Amino acid sequence: MSITKGYETIVSPLQQSALSKKGLCDYVINVASGCLHGCTFCYVPSTPAIRTKQAELIQRGVTSPQMDWGKYLFIREGIPHKLRDKLSRQRSWRTTPSGKGVVLLCSGTDPYQNREVASITRESIKVLLEYGRRVRILTRSPLWLQDLDILVHPNVTVGMSIPYLDDDLSRQIEPQAPPPSVRYKAVLEGRKAGCRIYIAMAPTPPQMKRVNFKKHFEKILEVNPEVVFWEPINARGTNGKRMLAAGLDFVHSITEQKHWAESFIKQWAELESAANEVGCIEKLHIWPDLDLTNYVSQEILEYWWYKPTPEKWIDDTSIESSSFRPSLSVSC
Ligand code: SF4
């Protein structure tokens, strides 16, 4: 597989983010365009981050920015310097109840996918901590363990995406990412070292059932994560095509929006049931998709869209978990 690599510059390293609706952050820093993990389900190529720069990517040697996802990487090496400059001048900071003013690295690429990207991530985190910012890492790579000297910090939480602990399944769905068994060992090691940990149990394939979720929760709880995020695989845009090209036949069962929504709701109910059985329902944080609007009551969707996660941050006195929890019901 040939890889197209290079560098790029961006005007502003720090972007306001709509991911407060997932309880993740209010700001995001993406340290690269493209991602060498190339997960088949990845929705990033369908977002404006890639869609608006397709012509530029083609000019730089990428044949198909959509279908070649995972085969190109353009690193933003100037980010730490620009970030320092921006933070030194920034007078106000957006802090929503669900985003908590957190800066996420990253939403559109993996911040620890290789050593070069990891070094930019490391320098960016150092700058953010220098300016007292809250930092959330989200990765599929264990390379973050080399940064424990800065990541064991009350204002940093490290998340690994571990949707299942089946390395064979992972080879089909996310063949270029480190296997989930390696990710699991990494979070155990990080927790032992004193790191704040969360798990993104995402995205889960439709064949996962209550019994699978139960087993998975039992393993995950050994890490004692502060929160467990969940969403299932979506098959919209080119990620559906990439999954089919990878031979993932389950995609046929979720291609139609109605079938995808039914599958989402069924998994959600089974997931909540497993979490109740294992006793970790308070750690669970659902990521309901906007396209569920016609299938799930608005009350439930808004509950999750605007709910703060149970994590506490330094000086975080205003955020309390609500004891009100609407039950999942189909609206039509
Ligand atoms: S690691 Fe994340 S950003 Fe990279 S391909 Fe996988 S899902 Fe997409």
C-alpha cells in the first residue's frame, strides 16, 4: 500500500467544536489531515474537513480522498508554536455545561498514530497545560504511554476507542490500527500510572448483543474509567462503501436509514440492560445521532446531547450528574 505523506500549515490550530453535544469538548485541535489508521467506518472523510479540500488533496498526490482514507497523512507541524501564540492573546474561553471548556485532541485524526504526530501532540498538550486548559485525548494507539510524564495530570483525561475486545474482528473493521487487546493493556498501564481514563466503546457493529456488551463492560470496569461513551457503526456516505469494499457484509443490514435506526435503538436498549446488570449505568454516556430524530423521543435525544459527563475537572463545581434519566422509547 503506498502512502502519500507531507506537511501542511493552517491558520488557526484551535477550533471551536460542536462536540459538546457528545460531552467531549468545546474546542478541538487536529494535528494532521488524514489518518494512517484508516478505519473502514471512519466518518471523517465525509466531513467538511476533508470534503472541502478534496481538490487540494488530489493535487498533492492523493488519488481519491474518500476511498483512499488511511493512505495519506499531512502533518501540521507548526501547531504548538501557533497554539502558544493564540493562547497568549485569547481573552475569552467558551465553556458549555456539556463541553466544559475541554480541548480535544483529536476529532479528525489520531493524535498518537505515529511518533512524528505524537511529538506534535505532546508539545501541544504542554502548551495547553501551561495555559491551564482542560485536555482530552482520544486515540487507538498505545503510543501515549510514552507521555505519561505530562498525561498524569488532573486536567488531562486519556480515552481509548475500544468498541470490543476481539482482535480478529478488529482486523476486518480497523485493520491498520493497533488491536484492541493492545489498547486495553495500554489503558490498564496508564491507569496504574495514575492517568485519568475514559473509554469510547465506539463504534460497535450491529452483531454485538447484550451478552457481548456485558462481557465487555466487565473487562472495561477493571480499568475503572470515569466515563464510557457509546455509539454504533453508521453506514452513511463513503464509509459504507469502504466497509463494503473491506468485505463487511453486516453493512447491508444498516444501509437504509430505517434499518440503521432500528438497529441503533435495539443495541442501545441491550447496552443499557447490560450496563444495569453489571452496575455501571452511571458511567455510560450515549452518543445519539442527529438522524434519530424521527425514531427516538426528543426528550431522550436532548437529555444525551446536553448532558455533562460524570467526570469532574479542577474547579468544576457547577457540573452535577442529573438523577433524572428518561427511559428509551420509540417516538413513533
Ligand atoms: S483512528 Fe479515528 S480518525 Fe483515524 S481512521 Fe480511525 S476513526 Fe478515523
